Amino acid sequence: MSKIEIFDPAMCCSTGVCGPSIDKELLRVSITINNFTKKGVEIVRHNLTSEPQAFVDNKKVNELLNSEGVDVLPITFVDGELVKTKSHLTNAEFAKYSGLSKETIAEIALNKDKKEGNCCCKGGCC
């Protein structure tokens, strides 16, 4: 299974639910990471505020920050290879890079839909 490593910009928290308003993108990423880690995917997240040394220690992250500035964040690696900068992985990209089977990914999506009441059954539950 793959290891996904994310270097986030400076934030007070990674969930998106702190502060005066909810950041829907950070909330989506947090929920996705939580669901995928429950299925055994190794996802490590570094926050510039709380873990600045991780940004210094990673040569590629350090180079990108020096050449492009903090606007290059978030930076995502999969198994040590740079795969994305300037935005978080989409749900499809998390699925692509996770190493999980299509069946497991479908199970994750189904559980999410059931929790949110988005399934196709009457009354919102299957």
C-alpha cells in the first residue's frame, strides 16, 4: 500500500472546523484522510505551524518553498514522489494513489453516502 505525505500551509488546525467559518475543502480532506486511514492507507500530514522542521528536512519541499514561496502549499508526495502542489488531492486522486482496491474505495463511498443520507433509498437510508 502507498504512503501519502501532505505538507500543508500554516493553519490553526487541519480539520477546517476552527475559526469563524468552516473551510469545506479542509473538512473534505480531513474526512477523506480519516476514511482512508481506517482502511490501512498510510497518510501523514505536516502543518507548517506545528511541524516546521518537517518542511526543512524534506529537500524537495524546502526547494519548492524557496523557489515558489508558501503559495506552493499544500505539497503532496506518494511513496516519496511529488504528485501535486498548490491544492489538495481530489477524492479521485486519493483513491488513485491509495493502493486500495476499487471495491474498498466503493465501500468507503457507500459508507459516506449512508452517513450523509445521500443514498438512493426512500427515507435516506439503505
